[in-house]
Amino acid sequence: MRDGLPSVGIIQEVRIAIVLGVLVAALAIPLGLLFARGDGGGDFRGNQAPEGFKLPEFALRDEQGRTVRSSDLEGKALAVTFLDTACTESCPVIAAQIGQAVNTLGGDRRGVEAVAISVDPVRDTPRSIQRFLQRYRATGKLRYLHGSSAELRPVWKAFSVLSAQESGSPNMHSAPIRIYDRDGNWRSTLSAGVDLSPANLAHDLREAS
């Protein structure tokens, strides 16, 4: 301090503190929503989903070449995720844990469906998808839906997810596991490395049934 005035360094520190304070305040509400737990009509272990969001409409092919429409899944508790067969980080974990979760459901499995939607229409061919599901023991437990870029782009947009095609990397894409109830209402979201586990996923699917 000189002549009763604060130094330039002190002024800069104050400015930084003010900027950080504004950022913390701005992030408080979004972070609160992100980590909020669902308590509206269900004891979900995943993060609470925004209210009023329904399962988007789609019509894609599974690994067996069968057309799967969103309307075909009505009346079932549904887990939806987004995968890339060339992904080496989150996708193998997600596929394996979905397979384990479906195994634990027992008789409840009849009212449940798990689907993955491709985020890489170039790499995700029927052959690569079948190998991927076999490798992570998810065959018969996770239906892997794929299509052309033209077919998948509107689906990605409807779900508000980033695809590997758009990011340019098989390891850089959205990969939430969203739980929808029998009426198609989005109820919770689980994330690999955060709250996704076979037990949590099976619990939330039962809760959505």
C-alpha cells in the first residue's frame, strides 16, 4: 500500500475473488439440480430427472436386424444408454453392469427392457455390436440399437446427447443411463463411475416398474 491506496496486486486479488464468487453463485442452482435425489413418488438411487420429460420417439434396428420402436417399449421399465463399440472407457463398464443388473432382476425381468443407442453409425455395425455384447456378457440382456447417420441424428437431438460422430472420438460422447417408468416418464439418471452399479440399476428399474 502506498499513500493510503491499496497496491495493484491487492486490487487484482479482490477482482479475482469477486469473479469467483459470481461463478459459485451461478453454479449453485445447476449443481443442486445435478445432485438432487428423486423423492417424487419413488426412492430412486440415481439422480432425479427433470419433470415433464417423456421417452422420445424413435425407430431403429437392434443387433439382430429387428426394428425397435419406442412405442414397442410402452408398459415396461426402461434403461436407455448411449454406446460406441470402439469406446474403451465408459462403454465396456456400462454394458457389463447392465448385463449384471438384468441378471439380478429374476422374475422382474419380464417387465424391464435395457437398450443402448449407437452414437457411432460408422463403427457400430451389426457384427461389431454382436462382438461387443458378447465380450461384455450383455447378449440377450441389452438391445443395441443402430442406424444410419440420418436416422440417428434426430434421435441424439431428441435425447439431447453428444455423439461420438460429433465429437470425433469414440471415448468422448454422452453416456448416461436414463431410467423411464412404464408410462415413459424419465425418472432417474445413473452415471458410470458415480452411482452406476448393478445393484443401483436393478433397484431403479424395479422402482420404475
